[in-house]
Amino acid sequence: MAEATSGPSIGIDGVSVSFPLYHGNARSLKKMMFAAASGRLGQDRKQRVVVEALRNISFSLRGGDRLGLIGSNGAGKTTLLRTLAGIYEPVTGHVRVAGSINALLDPGLGMNVDLTGRENIMLRGLYNGMPREAIARLEDDVISFAGLNDFIDLPVRIYSSGMVVRLGFALATAIRPQILLMDEWILAGDAAFLDRARHRLEEMVRGADILVLSTHDQSIVRTWCSRVLWLDQGRIRADGPPDEVLEQYLGHPLEPLPAAAERVAV
Amino acid sequence: MDGLSARQMTASAIPAESATLLDLHADMSLSARQGLALADVALGSRLWRLAWTLGWLDIKLRYRGSLLGPFWLTMSTGVMVGALGLLYAGLFHTNLHDYLPYLSLSLVLWAFLGAVVSESCATFTEAEAIIRSVRMPFFLFSLRIVIRNVLVLAHNILVIIVVFALLSTWPGWHMVLALPGILLWLLDALALSLLLGSFCARFRDIQPIVNSVMQIAFFMTPVIWKPEQAGGHFVLLQPNPFFDLLQVVRAPLLGQSPGTVTWLAAALYSVGLCAIAWLFFARARGRVAFWL
């Protein structure tokens, strides 16, 4: 634990995560009691269907690392992000993450559509353990970025979908962590909003010491990441520099990046 | 970028929560699990401001847009106490002056007990979206349930005050003796929400069972009737944890003493509940996110 003070780091060692599938009514107490009564409990346990979402994953990251996660749907990218965020605890192996974390996994994170915009901002601040003054600053920042004006004191339920996206995005990008875990939803936004949004997002990415990003967008991976993990059915299929892994993943040589895309990674 | 950069500079000044260390092993020993469960309770307690806000918003949302707001709770309890009071005072042939304070107190306290037990089942399932998107201490959600119900109780207490004032009943300084009972209740409520919260996340058919148990308990426990009205039959209904727990708060508020046996029994039930809740929670804590 002594090295805990030496800056943010992530160490994942032999981590597997699996989900028990309580299909149908296997989740019910009745079924389990009957199984126990007829002495079938052990057998039942063995037959339990589990989805192995991550299998024996190991890697480590230090300050300055920008990791991209690629792979098809269901390859385990989001599960890996959730495991890094401490939401899922490993079934085997060891997860060690030092540093403040912001995990942008779900656009609605804690957003309650029945509450007003302002109440949602306050809740987000409280979830992040902010003191009152910081919440006031968060409020100013989010309101001005999302441009909600008078709507801020009305329930989110009546917002247009564009407004909800702007509020969600502004909230997600207002808090600057040392370790930033991003799922790809954050990269999809409404077009008029995209330029400003991109600028703000890039600033947050630049400010983070460690970035872990899950995406399908290869140009994002190539501009933002310094290392790429290719996940396939919960296993690491390849691990290395972005261009190398992407070429393996896509199965053909990469085209040169368009001139407009500048490297964000420092 | 149209003058936004200045804004964005302030934005970057908002830091995330202070640096944290996450150190999770698989196949932990019992003491390691207990350590994590203890850390969960400590972290959750530190977020009391958030728990308070969540509990308060839950109530506000239920009554948003209504004229009386949460005072609808007070109104409906008041009407219920009045109606049941008239009915049962007639049925039991008792004096309304004696019976109404007893009934109003019993109904309000039971409403709290019943709601805590049944809402405990949804402690974690109702917070699914949050639990799956950010690591939060589970104890936070227990606090939220208890705070929410304490706020409901606070609104209902008005009914008791009005009844006591109208009938000029004054329990006297025995009232203070209800305080340890109330503390015991809060402790039990927190334990119960951890226990039932995780248990019901795993087994989704517990909630209806709990609800029917509570319905039976309402009639089998002296809530609308007094123990002495049941005569010798009441002995057959013992042991009933709800009776002893209800009595340690209700009796002092009626100016009576619950008695040592009742106190001991209530304390014993609570110790048992807390122990079971703790052991189960320490074991289930790391799995709850998978069950949701």
C-alpha cells in the first residue's frame, strides 16, 4: 500500500468476471428450496449457467497512459470498464486502482427525469462527495454549457431530447478525475452541439492522468490512445500500439489519418 | 469557441472526489469481507447529506404538484385514525377517550414499521441505475430508506399531537423513555434494509412473501386491539418480535413502562437481527451489483 501516494495507477491481475444467469424462475427462492429438499442443490449449482464476461485479464497502466478498448459487441469492453470502476468485483484475480475515478458508462447516470435540471445537478455533485461551494460552481458550469436557461427549474421529463443530451453531457464532463473511464456513448452527440462538446471532452481527456476508452471508432482510437487492447469473448486478443492492433483487428492496413484530426494525447 | 473557453477554464477547476484506492481481491477471507462491509458503512455514513437529499426528494416526488404536498400523508392518516377509532371503539365497547390516543399512536408507529420492512426489499433494486453506473457504498441506500420513512413518520406525528391535544392526554415524563426504543428502531431499520435489500435483490419472490407476513403481523400484533382484550389467548400469540419492539416505543408515549422483560426481548431480537444482517451483507455486498 506504500506506493498508493505515487500518482494514479491501475493494476489488473488475472481478473475474471462472470455473470450467473438466473433465467426464467431459477432466481426464485421456491426453486432453490425444492432443489435443497430433494438434495439437488449441489447439482443445480454446477448446472447454473454463467456468462464469462472477462477471462483472465491482466494489464497495468500508469499516469499518462491512454488505453483504447476495441472488440465486437459483447466482447467485454463495458464489463471491463465497470470492473475498473469497482462496480463489479472480480470473481478471480485482483483489481487495484489508485486515484480519483470518473466513469462515464451510462448517459443517464443517476439522472432522474422527474426532478428538475437543477436538482439533478445537485444530486450529481453530492454523488461525487462535493462540498456545497463546489456544487454551486458545478451548477453554474453545467447550466451555462448546456444552455438550458429557464428550463433548468423544470422537470427533465419535459425537455427535448437534445436538451437531455446536453444536460447529460455537461454533467458528465464537468467533473475532472485523475482516471477517466469512458464508454462510447459520450462520443455520439447531436450535430450542432458536437463542436463545442468535442472541445470540452478533449479538455477533460487531456486533463486526466489515465484514460480508458471503449469505442468502435477507429479514428478516435488512433488520435486519442497510446495503447489498444483488443478484447474478444472476454479475453485479450491483442495488446499494443494503436495502429498495430487496429490492423490486426480490421485485417487490413490502415489508411493515413485525415489531416484535420490532431493528436489529443500528450 | 464563442467565449466558452473562459467557462471551460472554471469547469476544469472542479476536481473529482479526493484520491481513492480500490483494492479488490477475489476469494476474500471472512475478515477481509467484513473489513470491506465496515468500510461500506463508514463511507455511506459520510454521505449522509446525499442520503438525506435522496430520501427527501423521494417524498417530494411522490407529492409533487399536489396542493398539500407531503401533508397528504398527515391528512390520510388523520382520516384513518378517526374512522377506525369510531368503528373499533364501538366494536370493542371501549371508551373513545381511552382508545383514540392508543389507536392513533399504534397506527402511526405501525405504519413506520410496516413501510420500513416492505420498502427494505427494494433498497438496492430501486437504486439499480446508480449501482450499475458508479461505485457507491450500499449503506447509502439503507440510510435513504430509513431517512425517507422517518420523514413520513414526522408528518404523521402531527396526527398524534392533535389527538392528544384534543383529548388533553399528556403522557408525562415517561415519554423520554421512548428515546432508547426509537434508537433501537433506527438501528433495526438500517440492519433490515441491508439484509432484505440484498436478499430480495437475489431472490425476487421475497417481496410478496414479506408483504403478506406484514399483513398477518398487523392483525396478530396488538395494534388496533389491546393485549388485555384478547384475554388468555394473547399468551398463545407470543413470542411476537413486533409486539416487543412496538411496546418499547409505544408504552412510554402512553405514559406506561414497557417492563424489563419486553425491553430484554426487544434488545435480544435486535441483536439477532443485526448479527444476521451483518453476516449476510458482508457476504453479499460484492455480489449485489451482479444480481441487479
